Amino acid sequence: MEAPAAAHSPAEPGPLGNRVEIVVNSPEQMGELGRRLAKLLRAGDLVMLSGELGAGKTTLTRGLGAGLGVRGAVTSPTFVIARVHPSLGDGPPLVHVDAYRLGGGLDEMEDLDLDVSLPASVIVVEWGEGKVEELTDDRLQVLIHRAVGDTTDEVRHVTVTGLGERWASVDLGVLSA
């Protein structure tokens, strides 16, 4: 399996955080990116995924689940809002949230108890902008963008930005390896 090509090999620190940009050429590469990202994650981490419908957010999360070694098929939780995937080993569970149908901020998501789950879990929120940032200042923001003019509709540009003290010294460049 080919590794995604990196637009910027080393992570670049900046005013918006620790950032790396990666070009992903297939769903298989998106899943592999998720597996590599899982190696950087630990209990208490919040990952926010952004991108249009069909961009690959759930495919990335499926790779994360495989990398974290969690139980259950990682599928889009659009209609159930959230799914918990317990760890098959000694790692943290994965809480996968799809906030697409939720309108308000953290108040509307309060019933999900994400603030209670966060310390012991890795929480991945699709469509979480303006809804879950209040959970923690330390988070990863992953923006998945389809390449304009790509005739195969497979190429994605992925920007991973680590925000907060937790991510300040993490080498996100390993994601483009």
C-alpha cells in the first residue's frame, strides 16, 4: 500500500498551531493515515474532522479505530449521533460522534456526556466546528478537502493542525511518512 505523499514533509509550527499537510490518493491511503494518526493519540484527545459530505471523514475514523484496536465496525454514526467502540486491549475506547444533524453548540451536545467521556477516551467528532471546541483547548483539527478538478474524485488534501499545549511538541510530520 502506498503511503500518502506529503505536501509539506515536516510539521510546521505557527500561530495556528502545529500543522502538517498531506495529499491522500485513495480511500486505502485515508485509512492508513488514520492508523498512523492513532499512534499519536491517547486518552483525553479530541479530534475534530471537517470536510464536505463524502470527503473521507468516516474512512479516516475507520483507520483510527483499527490503529487504536477497538471493537466493532466503525461506520458513520449520523443517525445515532454517537457510537462508543471499546478497546480490545489496554488502550482507550473510541467515541465517534457525527454532529451533522445537531444545530447548537456544546449545550445541545450535553446529553452525549462528551465532557465525562473525554478523560478516558479518544473522541472523534465529525462536523464539530462551533459545537465542541469548549471541551478542551488541546485538540487536533483535521480538514479534508477534495482536490479541485480531480476526475477520479479520489485525491484529498488533508490538513492536520494540533492546537494547545498537548500538541505543541508532537511531530505531526510522521503522518506524512
